[in-house]
Amino acid sequence: MPATVDVAEVESRVRAATAQLAESDAEVRYLRSIFVPDDELCMHLFDAASKEAVSELARRAGISADRIAEAAPSAIPRTEEP
């Protein structure tokens, strides 16, 4: 994603596509996006039943999904911030 892209607008499309899929009982939930402007990289994190569900979400949101990969949660317990 080029640095000139409006990240908020992309995130809005992702949220809308997630809502559409939720209406069709697809098991996919948007968690967050991480944008790295220096690398022109944007990663979207989802909780989904399948890669196919994420692929369909990307198609509906009009974003490229160059790669869809499964991520594992950290084994390190989260700490409360002061």
C-alpha cells in the first residue's frame, strides 16, 4: 500500500466488508491494522475461521491480499499498563 493511501479510508472499507460478511454468518472478525509507512506496508489482523473468509473480505473491501498467513498468539502473558 503506497504511503499516499489514506489508511483511515482503507480501514473503513475493511470494517464495512467485515460487517457484510458477518450478515452472511461468515466467521471473520476485524482486529486491527498496522501501517508501516517507511516500508509502504499495511497488515490487517483478523480472527477468522479460514483463509478463504479473509480472502473474500479483502475482495469486498477492494484491498490486495498479497499474502494471507495464520498468526499465533504470543505465549508471553499480557501485562496491565499503569
